[in-house]
Amino acid sequence: MDPEIVTYKKQFNVTLEPIKVMLADRKGTLGYHDWKALVERTEASILRNPDQYLGKELPEQESLNIIVKNIFEEFVENLN
């Protein structure tokens, strides 16, 4: 994996931790499909407005998409 992607992934994982904690907490109160839809809406919102969630220093859009999707895929896998 590209070193730049690895660096951004580590940084974004830390930045998104409060959101992931909230989503993990909601998993216990929502049905699986509703929870998965919430995770997907959250991911889409981050990709639409990355500077609001991840700061101003961002990689190119293609790399950003890969990183954020990977973070959320791993998040969902780790909670199942």
C-alpha cells in the first residue's frame, strides 16, 4: 500500500474515532439493517464533505475515497 495512503489512514482513523464510537454504541439500539444504513450515510457524508470531518489537508479524491471506505469496511467487520 502507498505510504501516503497508510499515513492518511492512520490519521483519519484517529480523527474518526469519536464517530466510530457513536456508531458502535448505536449498534446496540438499532436493528442491523438500520445500523448498517446509518454507517453508510455517515460514510457518504464524510466523503461529500471531507474537510468538515477530516481537516483541510487531504489527499486527492480517489485516495480519499479508498481510505474512508477501507476504514468503514474494517470498522463494520470488527464489530461483527
